[in-house]
Amino acid sequence: MRIKTKDVGAVSLLTLSLVFGCAGSSEPESVGERTEALQRASHAPHEGWGRGHEDGPPHNGDSHHGDRGACTVDQTATQRVITFQTKEDCDDGALEWKDKLETSLVDGTVSHAITITWHKREIFRTVRRFGPNKSYEFTTDYAAPLTGVKRVVVSSADGTTATAVVDGRATRSFVPAPGVVVRFPDGKRAPEVKVPTFLQRAASKLFVRAPSAAATCVQDEMNSPPPSKLESVKALALSGGDLGHPPGSDTRLDPACLLLIAGEYYAYYQCLSASSLGLLCGPFAWACVPGIVVACSLALVVALDVANDSKFCCPAVCGGSNFLPTCCEDGEKCLSEQRSLCCDDSKVPCHGTQCCNQGDACLANGTCCPSDRDACGSVCCDALEVCTDPATGTCCPRPCGNRCCTILQACDFSTNSCITLPDTCTTQVCAQKEDCLASGETRMICKDNCCVVDPL
């Protein structure tokens, strides 16, 4: 189900210049350093893995710190996908930021992919995956002008101790933190990423500003009115019994729930922004970044789990999984968690089988017995019967003590025995007036053990 999507246009890049550094830079780089970086980026096609946007129109040369960015929020039955795009302008080429945050609504797994593009070429891509059990995996790729490392995979089973595979070589276990020294089994230090100073400055700003801008964008997007609810589909038994109905809409799209979830994503992005301020090892470093940002993602997993349990997102849990619960509407009751069926607010669930009206009896076999009929154990007596033995489910049209007389018998209440009456009646046999039934305006009386019309 789609919440809302905005069109995201191509972001133009600034005209290249080798004279000045990025906007806001206080120390201009040497022409030689920038020229070498540009040559590496333009003459090493195999070190990149994709292209950015097509060439845009020439820029007028003005510099600014970056745009506000654009985001989309999409939701299906199994996942929520958030995308965000922004840039940090430099006189020697803008750094474009694109990220895609996917949350599994089945098991709570979070996957966050961040891509940095410079001169229309991807120079950095990291995919961070976090599980509800605190496990995570970071896969990061680097391309010129970033050198020293091409691919690193950092993984952790407990969210604390990690191991890495750097360009195909496994390292010793380590705890990701600023200043950590990671070594291979032979004792040699694992390589670090080398970043040109002018790029480092712009990237540092981008890693702080982009998540903060994404937080505001996503919150505004998710606070937009959701689509109208689907009408409830109700399955009724052929006999007229109410067998319950599946949820009529996705309650997680209710405004109150979206507001709650939007707050969780806002907090997540703001956490990433605040964490970037503490990236003492640089935003492109692979050894310490997991230790700094992993807490934000694990907190998001926990927060979304809590949100699923809230009355705003799930008024009445009715089966499903922990991260993808089936929820009945506000006021409804869950009939069956195994089959994810709900009862209307005016009905009462009966042993996971039927929804009973108020005042009906819920029988042991899961069926409803109307209030105008006798409930007799697991049997609902017919309209003209009464329950004589709930243990055996015995219903009688003519109860006589613990006996059940037939329609051709009368009860001798002095002995609680059934009396077989002469088969001389053309109508119903009787022992007393009460045995005869009223029929419209005609009054019946018992005469000579036969029900006849009162002549008076």
C-alpha cells in the first residue's frame, strides 16, 4: 500500500573548477592534488560501479552548502521503503547523497543503503543491515579518489564484537570504536581508506546535514493524510452464523500510527546526524563507524517493535508476526489469531469459530445459540424444545421430569412418566390445556385428550 510519493528530479552538478575547494573550506587545496584526484576518477572506469545522473545544465558558479533534499515513503504488505536524496555543493563538483532505508514488516530487519556520488560517479556505497537480535552487517565499497581499500564487510552477531573482511582478507575480531587498530591474523594492520582533504571536509558536512534533512522530510511525508481505508470483507456462514471477517484496513496507516512511526524514523535520522559529529576517524572510515551508528539502528528496531504493539498502530492484535501483526479495527475483537479473523464491536467471539450477538449463548463447540432458544451443553435446542439434560445435550418438546415425552405422549406429573394417549385425535393429543398451542385468533383447549377449538 502506497502512502505517498513525490517525484524526485535529477540534481544538477556544479561546473568543475580547480581553483577553489568546497564551499566553506578554509584551506584551499593545491592544484596538483585536485588534478590528480580528478584524473584518477576519470581514467579509472573499473574502479567505479555505476554512473550518476546525466549531465545537467551548466551551473552559474554560485556555491552553497546543500539543498533540502527530497524523500519518498512507500509501504507494501511486507516492507516500508524510504528514499532520500540531497547534495553538498562544491566549486569543484557536488557530492550527491542518496539513501534507501528499508524496514521489513515481517521480521523487523532494517537495511540502510547510502551512496555518495562525485562528478557523476559513485565513489562510496555502504549497505547496513540490522536484525532484531542486535546482529548487523556493513558492506562498503570505495572508488577513486578514495583509495587504500576497495571493499570491506564488517559483521557482528551480538552488536558489540565485530570481524571484517577487507578486500577478501579476514581480520581478527575487534570492537568498532574511534581510534581502533584492526589487524589481520598475521599481526599486520588492516589498511585504511585514504581521502583527499578537500573531499573529507565536504563529506563531513554531508554526513551531518543529510540525515538531519532526511528526518524532517520523512516526518512531513509520513504525516500526510493516508489513503482511505478498505471496506471490510465479511465471510458469513450459509446458515446465517457470523464466521468473522478479515481486517478491513491496515491500521498501521491510521494517522495516529503514522505520526508515531514518523517520530521513530525522525529520531533515527537525527541520531545518525548526531553520531556523525563524533566521527573522529572520518565519515569514510570502516573500522569505527559501525560502533558509532549501530546504536541508532538497533534503537529503531526496538522502537518499531514497540510501535507495533501500541493501540495507535494495532488496536486489537489478531495473529500475524511480532513485526507484522494482524490487527482488528478499534472497538473490534479478535475471533481467531490462527486465521486472523475479527468480530464487529457489537459481537462476542465464541471459541474462535463464530461471532455471537449480545445475549446469545456461546456453546462449547464454538457455535452461537440465540437468546430465544435453550442452550443445552453443546446443543442449541429447537424453537419449541427445552433442555432436559445439559450433560448429554438432550432437548425435549415435552419435558417430563428427567424424561422426554414424544408429541403423541402426555406427562403425568404425579409420577413424572410419559402417558401414551389414544390415537383418536385428528389434531394434537394433550393431557391439559397448556399442551395445546394457540393458532392465530383460534383458541385451542384440551378435550378428551385432544386439542380442539374452544366452541365458546
